[in-house]
Amino acid sequence: MSKEWPLWEVFIRGQHGLSHRHVGSLHAPDAAMAVHHARDVYTRRNEGVSIWVVEAKHITASAPGEKGPLFEPSNSKVYRHPTFYDIPEEVGHM
Amino acid sequence: MYAQLVKTDADRVKSIDEMDPQERTFQQRIDDNQKIEPKDWMPEGYRKTLVRQIGQHAHSEIVGQLPEGNWITRAPTLERKAILLAKVQDEAGHGLYLYCAAETLGISRDKMMDQLHAGKSKYSSIFNYPTLTWADIGAVGWLVDGAAIMNQVQLQRCSYGPYSRAMVRICKEESFHQRQGYDIMMKLCQGTPEQKEMAQDALNRWWWPSLMMFGPPDADSVHSAQSMAWKIKQATNDDLRQRFVDQTVPQAEYLGLKVPDPDVKWNEEKGGYDYGEVDWDEFYEVLKGNGPCNAERMHDRVKAWEDGAWVREGLVAHADKMAARAAATPVAAE
């Protein structure tokens, strides 16, 4: 029984200078092959101009159970959004 | 449909009162149209059903390359050959997206492959029919991909996040498949009488197997009811089949072809076409392994896997060697 290829997560930067975005995952024996496969699997239609791959085991994810403590505190901080402030129309665009 | 008979392990759908608190919270999230993600708690039945369904779906994409691959070397023009190659490459990609989605549920791709090659895991019955002429490539794109899209569009809203996201991607790419198939049919139907006859013959052979793709009538199927309750699927087999017939009959008329069913008739009252009874005995026989090409497909699939073993192993050996070298000379690169 041969060794299973490790799993890699794939990130692609689109045409218009945006950040790399997670697009999916794939199996590959090493990083160079992972980039190669990512080219074939995730950019068949000009989806990107740059590829990042990272072995899935190196990603640390937040736990679903921590959702409350992690994200709820920002719910009440509405003053962090520009729409919180009323600026008179006469002032013009701000 | 690429997953036609997915068991759910349920003998009936539980009511919300019968569920334990964890399961009730889960069902409420589903009812609120929240997506379930890999690390979230889920009932074992939900997980298993998804592994089966996504696995069958992935296998169908992979086995589905075989009937079309049959015509790559014999496509009538270089352009048609390039198009068919691109389509078959897409199917490989779709299989890969789906295997990755299934892997988030805790099964490995190699294990799914083993199950396919051991005949323990199903793929769609449709790929056990032969592609005898070039017109079959047209009919497969038009009808088989058309039926697949009909199914996959509703799967984009599936409650399981990774499956739903894979479907979004696949649907975007799939519409080229159906259009290129219809394009082949149009060309043949505008050609010589012999070419048009070839197109009609392909429609005759692919029509009923395409209707079978949606799976058996599900009015009385507990698996279908459970999958709907979990929002793994959002439409019944019969609804999707009806939509497919309603969409396809006028497309056949435009081509000047006749759907091989004397019972197809517009029904003003229901606002759709009536159609004849599907031969479900044939469907179950094909699923059991007795279709025209089951043995050939499995043989080709296993052979491709075994013939590719030296490449997979060679790449692993190279990766291991490079890793060992890098570990042995940590400072040399400075």
C-alpha cells in the first residue's frame, strides 16, 4: 500500500490585484507538485495570476464552539462603522 | 442525477420532539438555512449520507470521463477534439473538488477510490451505456450534462458548506458542457439526412437512461424524505425529472428530432409535459452491474489506477528524498 499524498489548501490571487483567496484543496506529494496541480485544477479559466499552497496540517482553525467569545464582542461596537455617525448633508461627501 | 440511490440509515424521519437536544439544535440550524461546516457537530447519519452521496457524485465525474474519452482520438475536427479534451479535463477537476468535499467528513480519497475499484461504491447508471457514434458525444453533453445541471443547481443550496461550495464551482463550469453538446446536435441536424439520422439515433438511446439519472420515484422513499429534511437535497427526484422533460422536449423540437416516447404530450393543466413510464427494471439491473458497459468501465478504471501507480510512487519517492536532503543540510542554503 503506497503512502497517501498529503492535503494542500490552495489560494489564488485573481486578475485585479485582490488578495489571495482560498479556492479549495488538493492532494500532492510536495509543494512544487501542489502548485502544478493547483494550476490544472483551479485556474483552467483564467481565474488567477498567482498561487499559494500550504499543507493543510499547518493551518490552525478557530473552533466552532468559540464563535461566541471570539466574535460576539464586536457586535455591540457599532461605533466602529462609518454609518454610526450622522454628518449633515451640507458638509458633503465624507 | 449523479447520486441516484443514497441510503440515509433512517427508517423514518424523526420529529423535532423525538430528537435529543444536540440533534434538535442541529435541525434548527438546518431549518434556519445555516450552513453546516466540517468541524460542527452533526448526526452520524447526516455525515454518512453525505459521504455516500458526495462519494457517488465524485465517482460519477471520474467514471464519466470514460465514455467521452472514447471519442477524443476520433473527434471530427481539431477544434472539436480540443473542446472535448477540455470537457473531459473539467470532469476530472469536478471529481477532485468533490473528493475534497467528502474528505472534510473524515474519509480519505484513497479509501473512496478503493471502494469504487472494489465495486462497493456506486456511480451513476448513465455511464454504463456505450458511446457508439460521434452523435452520442452531442447527446451526452445535451442530455446527460443537462440532467446533471438540473440536479446540481439545487445542490448549490445544500446544507453542507463544502458540498455546496463545490457545486457552485461545478455549475459555473458545467453550462459549457451542455451547450457544446447541443452545438454538436445542431450541426448534425443541419447536415445530411444521414447525419440527422445519427442524431435521432443518439437521442433514442440516451433519452430513457437520462430520465433514470434522477433516480427512482421518491414519493415513498424514506431516504429521500430524510435527505430533504436535512436539506442535503432540495427537490424530489420526480420534480427534477419533470423539470428536465419540460426543458428538453422543446429543445428536441427545435432540432427537428423526436423524443422516443409516444406518451410525451403537453398538459395544459399542470403546465408541463406528460411522459411515459420509465423502465425501472432496467435501471435496477444497470445499478446491480448488469448494464451494457459496467464491466468495461470498472476494468478501465482499475487499469488506469494501477497503470498510474508508478507515477504516484515515483513522486512520493522524489518528495521524500528532497525532504531528507533539506533536513540533512539545514545551513547550506544560507
